[in-house]
Amino acid sequence: MRPKAELHLHIEGTLEPELVVELARRNRIELPTYDVEAIRARYSFANLQSFLDVYYENLAVLRAEQDFYDLAAAYLRRAAAQGVRHAEIFFDPQAHLSRGVPLDVVFGGLSAALKDGPLSAALILCFLRDRGPEEAEQVLRAALPYREHFIGVGLDSAEVGHPPSLFRRVFEIAGGEGLHRVAHAGEEGGPDYVWEALDVLRVERVDHGIRAMEDPQLVARLREERIPLTVCPLSNVRLRVVPSLRDHILPAMLDEGLLVTVNSDDPAYFGGYVEDNYAALRRELGLSEEQLDAIARNSFEASFAYEG
Ligand code: ADE
Ligand code: ZN
């Protein structure tokens, strides 16, 4: 298995139906069904929002520190089996705070699993952009006592209508704390969102970023500054951002000399972990082993653990 880093992975998106059922039983939470195949059968999405609705709903089963530990430990085991040597992992504290689960529980479980895990891993705290900048600032301030548990901040959830520029202040505060900065941009949103993420939020990586390809000046900027893009091919197909893998713009991004990485996003929902994404690119787009190895090398260069 080729060694790689995974840089775009939502820990909540690794909640497999089997674990949904196990945690529901453990926490005595009522589910519409306890049949894992019936749960999986719901995973057909028209767009990003229809996925997010299911993703947030399933989080109801995560209550205790042990639940977060088990979630992260299961991901790390799977990732190691897929050749991941280093992972920078997103989590959505607001999705837990809003259900009455305190930060202590979230950080406690996730950090302990990362510490015990089979590979090097770090956390990136994501703001839910559809809850606005004031709540983002509140959550960052509430998380600062746990500063040693996370290395950066990100921006995720429903993209269109929630542009990066709204989050200037909270990203400035994060930068002042020495935190790394990334943002989802150019998944459903246009190139203007990618420009804003770079110019206003000063992000060091762009998550997805595929629609940057619509703007040649932006492509030149990304190439010249070697700004990494964390592309998630199976996610893009499942969320209908692209019609099929064969239509994916990733090969053109490589031709443009962009620092492309390949990642799984929410693997419990999108039909594969990170090596499954690499394998799909080989199978459906005919990428060569040399190209896939170059993408894997990019993933280390693009990681915040990279030191020249
Ligand atoms: N949260 C989890 N996965 C996401 C994605 N692909 N885009 C935006 N927010 C997300
Ligand atoms: Zn994502």
C-alpha cells in the first residue's frame, strides 16, 4: 500500500452504520431502524445539503467520551490499513455543543484515540459556516483552553450563501493563536469563494477547490504559491458536484501543475476510504502508478507536519 497522508477527513463522516447502531444501543437512543443495510440505503444524495441532513442526524448517537474514542479509533485502524501514515482530521464541535455534548467530552475522546492510534494524527477544528461568524468566534474562544489538542481551524458545512469573507475575524484570531488555517471552498461555491479563502482568511490549503479550475488567474495563483488542494473524488461524485468520476477535473489539475492531494472526506457515506479513492482514479480515469505516487508525495508536502 502506498504511504500517504490524509488531509481532508471529517471524523464525523467516518461514522459507519454498524457504529451508529452499536452506539444507539449503548446510549439507548431510538433510531428509525437498527438494520445497517437500511441505514446505508439512505445514503443517496442529491447535493451537499441532502448529505449534511443525514450526517447531522446520525450524530445523535455520539454522547460520551468513549463514543468519540471509538469513532476515531475505528477510523485510524482503517486509515492505517489503507497506507495512511499521517492524518489531519476535521471535527465539528458545534454539531455536538448544540446537542448538549460539551467540548470536554469531544476533545477527551478524540485526543485519547489519536494518542493511542497506529499513526501520527492531529485535529483541525471546523466552524459550521451556516451558523455564522459570531457562533464561530464563540466556539473558538471556548476551545482555546484546549489549544494543545488541535493544530488549526477550518470552515465546512453548507457552502453557497456562506462566503469565506464573513469569517475574517475568527480566522484572524485563530492565526494570532498560531493555529493553521484551511477552508472548504470551490466545492459547490465558485472560484470567488476560493479567492476569498486565500485573500481574506489567508488559508494555507484549500479543501476541495475543484471549481478554481474555472478561473485561469486563480489557477496561476494556486500553482505559483504551491497552495495545496485537498480533492475528494468519490465525495464529488456522491454529492453530484461532478456527473461521474470519468468527468472529474483532477487530471487537468495535475496537468496545470497544481499541488493536488486525494482524500476521502466522509468515507462512511461516500463508498470508500482514501486508498479506495486512489484506486478509483486508476480504474476510472486511467491514472498511472507514477501519477498516484506523485499525489501521495504531494500529500506529505501539503501536510502541516512537513518540514522541507
Ligand atoms: N462536512 C462534512 N463533509 C463536508 C463536505 N464535503 N463539505 C462541506 N461540509 C462538510
Ligand atoms: Zn469536507
